[in-house]
Amino acid sequence: MRVGIVGGGQLGRMLGQAALPLGMRTTFLEPAPDPCAAAVGEVIRAGYEDPEGLDRLAASADVVTYEFENVPVASIERLAERVPVFPPVAALRVAQDRLLEKRAFAEHGVGTAPFAAVSSVEDLLAAIEVIGLPAILKTRRMGYDGKGQLFLADPEQAGPAFQVLGGVPCILEQVVPFDRELSVLAVRGRDGTFATWPLVENRHAGGILRWSYCPADVMPETQARAAAIARSVAEGLGYVGVLAIELFEIGGTLLANEMAPRVHNSGHWSIEGAETSQFENHLRAVAGLPLGTTAVPLPVACVNLLGRLPPLTDLLALPGTRVHLYGKEPRPGRKLGHVTVRGSSDEEVRARLDRVRRLVEA
């Protein structure tokens, strides 16, 4: 089986790596001249909206998926006319627009922070009256890793903030005093089979994920609630593939922050840490194969390598670590790789995580 993948970044690369043991081959549609996914599969070098490139991808694949949620919806619709595409376009459309995303959560019984649509400075001032401050103003589209959003603490910031974000349609979200950030990673097959991995605890800085730990220390009912949230959204959207939902935990209550219709950074630890990684299960799902178990036998953590790489020899010398480099040139804030941290106990993994973090953050 050949899987077409729109996008040739690190997520595509790891999907391609997971495809090889399953006897699958991957073809990527990617405009960049030297994408990191080129190491594991064929690359059609064309833009994401290029009709010829899209048609070549469809003709070369038995099924198509995508590795990022900002691929044009029209391109996925064109592909879907020629070849099965998963996750479905409905999920992509919702995930690309923060307002549609929040409304979808509400439709499926999932709580969120209070929010309001904003299309003008007047809308923003009215929303502040209802939502209150502090709040976060976010563009409805194209924001990720902390981009496209501004923190508001004073109504006088409203006009300048709206202009800084380009005067485009936005959403105002109340800042909630969450205890920690979690993510639920789920997978749904073509036949409706559904599974989740254990909840993941995440730490961000500057809007970018720094490290993740699995399993998060939560009560069984919290795990069950997270799984129910993911199932409700996935079934409501007719979803197929891996779905990630970022959550705020507040005194045992879970609020959905946003969803990603793809494999997710907070699940990279699953390559070594789970019985079946998110990448393999995504491929199984979109190909119509049985899902693998999502069991996590021992605690595991993952640290992102951002902007610069510590000496490889130093990373490899740390016990219980596996290093994944994406083949990218360093630049500030860029995701260059990750380090998986394993051990036989929670205490051992957390101690090793601290050692990796000290090296990475030095």
C-alpha cells in the first residue's frame, strides 16, 4: 500500500518511518526544496494548491492523509474526489478555524473557556465587557505555537492588539486559571474502533511545547472524561486517524483548548513508550487496518529540541534516552528534534527528564 501525505515536515518523516515496517510506502506533496521527509519517501515537489501536484499525489496513492492542519481545504476536497482521504475534510475545516472549533466542542458537549467572535474593534470592546479581562485575542485562522495571539489585560490594548493581528476575524477567550495542561491522544479506525493513550501532561513556554510526560498523574475518572471528550468529537466528525485534543485541567474539571486533526507533538514519546505509536496507529487507521494497543507499559517523557542542538555525544551519553533528529537547519524556535526519556519507575524517568532538560536548556 502507498500512502500519500500532504506535507513533508517532521511529522511526515515520522509517519514515513512508521510505514516501512508495515510494508507501506509513502509519497509526500511538499513545495520545500529539501524537506526532512525526503529521507523516508518519494517527494512530489509542488505547492499545496497546485492542481497537477495534487493529481499526481492522488494517482500515486491508495489513501491520502496530511501532517498539518493548515493545508487548504479545497486541496483536500480535490484529493477526496480521486482517492480516500483521512481525516475527513469536515474535521480539517473545523480545526482550521478557532471559532468553528469552539462551536464544535460545544455541539458535542465539551466545555471550553468562555469565548466570543470578534470582527472589529467595536466587537472586541463588546466582547471584553462580556468575557472580562485578562483574556487572549487570537486570530481565527493560521495560528500555532503561540503565533497569532495576544494577551490583553486592559481595554485600552484592544484597538492596537486587533491591528497588530492584522484586523482579521478573531476570537476572544477568557484566561482560565488552569492547574496544568494535558492532552488526550485518540485514534479511530474506519470501522469506528476507538482507543486512547493515557493522558499526557505538557509544559509550554512562549506558546511552544517544551516537554511531555505520560502517563499524567490523574484520577481514573479524569482519564475516562478525557476519553469521552475525544470519542464525542471523533464520532461527531466521522473522524478517522489520530486526533489530539489539548485540555486545561481545573480542579479536576477538563476544558478543551484546541484540537489537532493529525499526529501531535505531545505524542512523540509513543514511538518508544507505547505498544503502538501514534504514527503507526494513524497509518493503521487511515489504511483500514486493525488498530494496535495503546498501552503504555512504563512511564515515559519527551523533550523537544528547539532552536539549537546540544552536542549529540552529550545527549547519547544520558541513560534511558533515545534521540530523534529531524534533519533541519537550526534557527530560533525551530523544532529540530526530540529526546525520548524512559525508565523503570516514575522517579527514575523524572530524574532523567531533569537531566535532559538541563542539557537542552543550558
